[in-house]
Amino acid sequence: MRALAIGLALSVACWAFAGTALAETSIRGKIREDATWTKANAPYVLERAVLVERGVTLRIEPGVVVRAAGSRSALVVRGALAAEGSAGEPILFAPPRERSAGWTGIRFEAPGGPAPSVLAHVEVRGAGARPWRRFHRAASVASEVSGLSIRDSSIVDGGGEALLLAAGAVVDVARSEIRGHAGYAVWSNDADSTLSGLSESVVAGNRPDAFRVAGQLDASATWPATMPFVLERDVVVAPGVRLTLLPGAVVKGASSKTELRLRGRIVARGTPESPVVFTSAADDSAGGDTNGDGSASAPGPGGWMGITLEGFLGGGGGILEHVEIRHAGGLAWQRYGRAAGLASEVSDLVVRDARILKSAGDGVLLALGAWPTIERTEIRDCGGHAVFMTDPDSTRAALRDNAAAGNRGNGVALGGTLTRDATWRRDLPYVLHRGLDVAPGASLTIEPGVVVKAAPGACVRVLGSIAARGESGSPVAFTSLLDDSFGGDTNADGDATRPGPGDWGGIGVRSAAPGSLFRHAVVRFGGGATFFGAGATEAGLYVESPSLEIRESRIERNAHAGIRIWGGAPRILGSTITGNGIGVLATHGSAAVLDPGRENVGLALAGLTGGQGPDVAFVCTGAPAPFADAVSLVRKGGQIFLLGLCTEPVAADFMSVVMNDLCIEGSFLGRAAVPAAVDLIAQGRVNVDALVSDEIELDRVASDGFERLSTGACAACKILVRIGGER
């Protein structure tokens, strides 16, 4: 009989079966010095827990069987374990002989630091009968050390988790099988505790076949596609740390409160065939039945919280390419008061060829002025807006070739104050859920094809500069949120609503900054709010700017006035102003004042209109000459309105009328129109003070009044006569 000094006690017995002698070595207590377990002395029976002390190496030869005596049997390694079998002679860690019984398993501890250990060509069977005390969880193999390598091995038929990782342990697994456990394939209590490799490995038949992870990731890691990663609680990627997800990787949130929070970087690069999927644990279509309930639950919006990139200590960023984010938006982020599938406070982010589906809140939320790149991304069936910006400075984001459908709002929602120069490019419609201010010193450039829609009461107020640079066939459109003719059904109500004049506030330009321009622009259904706290300023386009140019644009179907000029001298060239309450209303100031006695009016108008001539001429005098001037000055296709009462015949050049396709219309203001005019004045909708160019006492009408009119000393408008010192 052989003797072996191992720990506290050891016994060896010989058993005779059919003439063959088998040795059985009983092991208990602590192993305090290096030892080797041989095939000749096998099987080795673990009597309760056996401890390999720190600094000690236990070697197990190929073909050795290690059997548990009962459910409390375990092998605890504080030193090193070298269990290296071979393909022909694997090492077996077996449960007790009773089929119904299991054992605790193998645990690697590191009280004095990690020691390299290896399980090669090893089978661990029937473990996980009792929980490990420190973790309160059962597992076949538990590790707190990063020096463990598992290769060409099997961990099967356990009563708890297959692998339990703790204390930041990184375990290398290759060409191995993890199968048939009652718990997770891998359970980690720390995001830094993970597996490296998993190459050519099989994970199947566990409940679930998944990697459970929670906590903060303090070291860069790569998550493969071998099995889904389940976020049991929040996972936080620390500053300076990078999380990489390989094509086909699946990440699932366990509850509506679970999020992936990035203070470092994320690199998730899928492929069209193998996207990286972020979804709810109830979603069996990606990664299988991760919550282990079969078909008892179905995924829906809000199954988990989503992904957020924080601007923490400068923030991180990353790339999300060929990814899907599904069923998120379960809980609103407290800092924003909104839920979303993807939220970002950082600009160093590229989202490309992605799909964001069925979020309970917004698809994408951009905060703190973040301006990432989002291109060729589909945002569909979300309970909020496709994109929501808490700060208009986020409109500096590069948005290209994106699509939105089935969301509560199929556009980019924003409002507030734009403080930095921004360029809006053609993509999803921009939706003003509240007013937008362009601050002094800031410039907003809008490229061809951009659609801007506004909710009721919202308006655009420009104190800096705005340049809406549309093109023929690709205008810049400013319209109502209810207008589906531009940008589609942005409010997702089908044809339940129709737009109308006054649906939104309109655009107010109050700036001396040069360069403001509306070219090939459409402004429609505005006029529903006042600008800059002033009364009676409702209009589709309200102007207090000396340098604004409106060229080849359409101002249509606005309440009150299409264009209301309160000051300055805007240039209106080649534009169509139609269907408004009033076309152009100069309530204060005028576009230009020309004195026929001092300048060539024809040349001046040609200069103001780019050589085309004015669109409309109003002849308000009874003299014949202005009628002839009007025929010669208006552009081809222009209009002439005759309002004055001429006392003598007027010679008409009808050939010019025909050749230039002119429209001539007369209008007479009779007594019936006076009450309506008085009402307009009483309502403050007509600023009559702006019409008064001078005032004079009654007794000085003959001596001074006619002199002032004839010399042009006043601004060619009206002289108010005071009677008894009263107006």
C-alpha cells in the first residue's frame, strides 16, 4: 500500500473487482506542499473541501479521475492547479456515485495574488450542488484570479452557473464546451471579470446560454459573439477604457432600469450579415431564450433603459456601425427627463448603418450641444421623436441619409437658443417643438431641401443671421407640423389633421448682421404668434433688418401678413406672395423710398430687383404718368393695381401689356369698406402713425402745407392737420 503525505489526512484502499485491483485515494483537509496525483492512485476522492494552500502547486496527470464524496466536496485552489490531460486520456472531476447527488465544484482564490493554473483536456461534471459562501451562488468553476486557462475541456451538467467570475478575474477559454447548467453559462459580479478568447467553444443547454455582467468596467475588454451578454444591472465603462464588441455580439438589458453607460469608448462594428444587437432580455430573436422562460414573455418597448454616452470628465465616444438597438427607453434619464434608445452628451461618436427600433421614448437623444455623426440609420416605431435635441447647438451634428417611420415624431425635435454657427443639411425634418432663437453673433445656414416644421406657437427669432439657401426644385421649406406635403407625415397621424394659416408663429428677423437670405424658400401656414414681445407683428415673415434679401421664394397661406416690414429695407426679388391675410404690410419703414424728381426710378428699381423689375405696382395717384411708368417698370408677368382716381384719360400701351403678360386690376374703396378699415386700426393691425410724415396746424395749411408737399420736404406720404392743437 502506498502512502502520500497530503494535508491533514489521506487514506488509500485497495478494492478487488473480477480479479483487478483498483486503488482509491481519499483526500481531505489542506495540501501544504507540491503534490502530483497519478493515474496509478486514482480515483482521488474529495472528502468535503480540499484546499491547495498559497505557494503550492497541485499537478494532476492524464487519465486521473477525481470524484466527490458528497455535495460539500470541493477543490479550493489558493496556489496553482496544473490539471493537464490529453485527448486520449482526459482528467475527470466527477460527482458522487449516487446519480441524484452533486458536489460543490472547483474554486480559484487569490488571497496573496494570482497564480497561473490550467485545466486542459479536463471534464468537470455534476458540480454546483451548493453555493459558494462568498458569492451566495453555486457554480461548477469559480475564479477570482486572472491566471486561469481552460482549453479543450468540458464543464457540463451543473446545478448552478457554469463559470462564476469575481474580483476582476479574466479567464482564458478556448476550444471548450459549457453545457447543461441550471444557471448562466457565465456569471460575473464585476464588469472587469470576463473571459478572453472563447474561440472555437460551444455554449449550449444552459439556462441561459449567456454571460451575466454588472458593475464598472475599469479595463478594456472585448465581447465576442459566442454568447449574449446580459446586463443584470448597469454596466459603466470607465473613462479611458474601451469596450469592443465583435460582429454578431448580443447585449441584453435585464430590466427597464438597466443601461449601458459609457464614460470611456465603445467600438461596436457589426456587418450587414452579423450586426451587433442591443436589446431586451425578453427578446428571444437575438441570442435565444436569455431569460430562461421559454415563450412566456415577449419583448416590448421599454424592456431596458438603453445606451448613454456621458460627457463625464471630457467623455469618451466611439463608433456604432451595423448595430441594432431594440426595445429600450424603459426609464427616463434624470438629467434630461426623457427616455431614449441611444443618448449622447459627446460629439466624438459615429452611428452608421444602424437601426434603432421600438424605443419607449425617443430613438436618439442628443444633449449638452453634442454633435455626433449619424448617417444611413433607420429609426422606427419609437414612442417619442426619431431624434430629440435638448440644445439647438446639437444641430451641428452631421445627419445624412437617415430614415424615420412609425415614431410618434418622425423628425429632429429641437428648441431653445442657437449660440454657435450651424449648418442644417437635408435629412429628417427639423421640428420646432418650441421656439428657436438664433443668438446675436450666431449664424444659421440651411442647405437645399431642408424642411423645418413648427408646432403651434413656435417661431424662429433671428438676432444673428440666417441664410436659407434653397435651389430651384429643392427649396428650403418652413411650414406647419401638420403639413405632410413637405417632409412627409412628421407627426405620424396619417391624414387626421390638415394645416392652416396661423398653425405656427413664423420667422422674425431682427438683426443688422449682413448676409441674411431667403432664396428659393417656402414660408407657409405661419402668422400665429407675435415676435420680440411686440404687438400686431404676426406674419409668416416679420422683418426688422436692413439687409435681408428674399429672392425667388414663396410666402403663402400665412395668417395676418405674408411679410410684415417693421423696419429696415429688405429686398424682395422674384418671389410669390399669395394666399396670405395681407401680402406685404409695411407697418414701419419701407423697402425703399425713391424720389422721381431726384433719381431715375427705372434704373433704381432695376438695381433693387436684379434687373427684373418689381413684381407688383400700386398706382395710388390720379396723375396719368405713374400708370405709364407702372406698365414699363414691372417685370414680365407682373401685376398692376389701379387705386387712384384719374380726372383725365390715360394713354395705355396695350402692346406692352400683351407682350409682357401683365395683369391690370382696379380697386375702389367705398363707404362700405370704411368700417373694416376703422376696425383694423382699432385692433392695432395697421400702424397709421407710420403713414404720417408730417404734422401742421390748420391755419398754416395754405402757407406751409402745400409748400412741403411740392418741395418733397416730407417723406412723400401724409401730412396730418391739427385742429385746435389736437390730432
